Amino acid sequence: MRSEVTVTLDADHVFRFDLEEVQPMPHDVARWWLDDQFTLMGCEPLRPTGKLLLADKVIVVARAAGAKLLGDAKWSAEFARATSAALAKPVVRLDIPAMSVSY
């Protein structure tokens, strides 16, 4: 089964992370990792109520990371593993301009 995470920042910046041969991250560790990155990057919830869905958190972290961190092999590998595990989906596509997550 195919396993990958794709992040589209814009037409010139599309990042594809193949997770086929990568050790899966446990779900709780993935949530912790994303929470930590959200806090470290000073991210804000998307909704005015402050409610933050897990898919929203993944989008906000990817947007804050930008091309610099998504282009960093170590950080992006952890991000891809955490995204796949936290969302419990083998194939995840993040479209940052559209603020959408698809599976």
C-alpha cells in the first residue's frame, strides 16, 4: 500500500514525502510532536473559537514551517511521519493556499 504525505505551498513549492520504507510513528507520539511544533512556531488556531482540529493543526504547522523547514530532510521526515500517524491515513495531501487536507 502506498504511504506518502504531499504538501503544496504554491505552484513552485510542492513537497512529497515517501513513507513506504519508514517506521510508523505511534499516534500519541505524533500528536505530541505536532503539539510541540505548533507551540514552538507560535502558531495560532484557525477558528475564532480557539477550537483546533487535528487536521487544522497539521495545516497550520506546515504553513508556519514553509519551504525552509519542509526542505530540511530531518524535520520534514518527522513532520510527514507525524502527519500520517496523527491523521491515521497512509496518503495525505495538504494544500496550504486552499487550507485543505485530503486523503
